[in-house]
Amino acid sequence: MRILFCNYEYPPLGGGGGVVMAALARQLARRHEVTVLTSRAGDLAEESEDQGVHVVRVPVFFRRQLAVANFPSMLAYLPSGFVRGSSLQRRDFDVINTHFVVPTGPLGHALARWHRLPNVLSVHGGDLFDPSKRSSPHLHAPLRAAVRWMLAAADDVVGQSRDTVRHVNEIYGVRRDVTLIPLGIERPPSRVVASRATFGLPHAAFVMVSIGRLVARKATTQLVDVLAASAIPNAHLLIIGDGPDAAAIRQRAHDLGVAARVHLAGQVTEADKYAALTIADAFVSTSQHEGFGLVFLEAMACGLPIVCYDRGGQTDFLASGETGFVVKLNDTIAFGHAVRAIHADIYLRRRLGQRNRLLVENYFIDSCAARYEKVFEVAIDRRLAAERGVAPTSQ
């Protein structure tokens, strides 16, 4: 197949949504011709090759940070992407896979109509519902109507979790089949060289690690509260990632007298990310909502127990007593109890970690790619059959 991916972010731009789509694109590029149409910032090249994926970047002008997009850059991506995408030849592609109904949805839809190609729309969660943002599409009637229209107009819709699939129907009132394809991660390195000293951590510390963009939805300052209230004298919090909440996290740690035990490592390489997971004792997240939560899978693959809230797609594969503790949203007291339980019982940590290594085998990118292949094949067959006026052969 010849596949065109549309996504406003592609590494090194953005967070989890771009990362998983890149992993999917690389996996599919082993057997198919794959092109990605995405945005450009900084000194990134206009065109490049990434493990067999042809990456085309269009200028957006307004983006200054690799980790976080802004509204002007997202809006600019749409006309820039259409100008570049419409210049591509229809014969070069069989299907378009659009990631994020907001903001990429209009571009994928327009290019699919321009080139008369099927459009498979992948929704990731936050593009439908983000409780931390006043700009969330579900809160605004014009945006809600636009999202509803794009969900209905796509040839196929793919959701990454039961939570996301449910929102298509319950929030947007779109009555259609939505294919559930859990996201997948690439297998972690088989050999990770890691040292706690690299992150400024004492050798004997109880290390909680959290990974993600430091934005309101992640509510990372709550982890500082949990650390301070835990009464675990050797507990340290290692935070991987950057974003606008970094200063507030530092200030909170200073105010609570735990600044020496809160370590903000900022953006790191993939190797250092896995090093951080390897040296930790538990993975913690106070995210207010996750469409899926790839980072939980990465932590599971490294044998870490997980403590998180019960809001989002991660509840598809995380459960108290099996993978760690899933506690009620914003119940920081219960969160603290969970952390203390994991700290107090090394055998519990090991049991949960071993269980997580087994469970994560179902969530690697090769399985995700195989399921996407089937969706693409059906969409292509249906479109060709419609053009010929015959019944499709794929089921």
C-alpha cells in the first residue's frame, strides 16, 4: 500500500500522539510506501527520511517550542498542509490516515476529497475531550459541530481506547462503527545502561518517576504534594519532560520543603527516558485524562508498578491489584496510600512489575500496525468498489 499520514506533529515535535504515529509509520514502512505530511519548526528539514518513512514538513511560522504547539501554529498547518498536499499526485497514494480530528481533521478530509482517496480518521482522546482546557472541542458548539461532521464524513474512524470510542457516540452523537485499535509502543532496548547518579538521585532512594509534558492536564504539581505528604524520608520524584508548568512545579517543591527531592530532568533522549524508567521503583501520574497513555506501557515494559487516576483510556489495561493502583480522580490521599504501599512491600513491587512485563506483550507496535493494515485494506477496497459500482470484497 501507499499510505499518506497527516498529523500536525511528528517527532521531535510534540508528545505521545506524534510518537505513536511515528512508530506506526516506521513499522508500516517495512512493507509499504509511507509518507507523513506534518509541520515544521526550528531548523527541521523540509523533507527527510526516518527509518523508511518520507517526512514532509510544511512551515507554520508561529511555533517556537518543540514540545508544545500553540493555536496559531496549528491553524497555520491547515493551509500550508493543503498547499503542499494538493501538489502531491493522487497516483502516489492509496489511502490517507489522519491523526487528531482537531486540528488535523480538516486537512485530512480536504486532501482525501481533493485526491478522491479514502480517509481513515484516528482520534486520540484529547482531540475529543480534554477536561483541563477551556478550548476543548466538546465545550464549544461550533467546534463540536465541526468535529461531529468530520467524524461522520470519514471513511473509517479508529479510536485508541474504549474511553475515546465512547466519546464519539456520547459527546458528539455520531452513530457509526468505530474500530478500537489500542496503541502500541516499540520494544524497549534490550540493554539499558542506567545510573541513578546521572539524574542526581541517591543510590538508596525510593524513586518515583513521571514522564510527560508539563501542562495543566498532567497536574504534575499534585505529585509534589504526594511526595511531601508521603512521610517517606528517602522518597524522590524524578520528572521527565518540559512545558509551561515547570516553574510552578519548582515553586511548589520549594514551598513544601522538598525541592532537594524533586528532580526535573527536562526533555531527554529515548535512551535517557528508558534509563530513568530502569532506575525507578514506581511510575506515577496525576494526569487528569489520557486518551490512551503510551507512557504507562513504556513503564510496564520496564517492570514498574503504576499509580494513576481512573480517568482515561489507561483504564483499558490498568487495574488495582494487577498493575499497581488506579485511584479515584484527584484523590491525593488515596494516591499517597498507594505510593506508601508500594514503598513498604518490595515483594509487591516485584509481583506487580513482573505482571506488567507480561501484560505489555499485547501492546507492541507490530500488533497495532497489523490491525491498521486491515482497516486500510478494507477502506481502499470499499472506495475502489464504489468507483466501479460493485460490491466490496473485503469484510
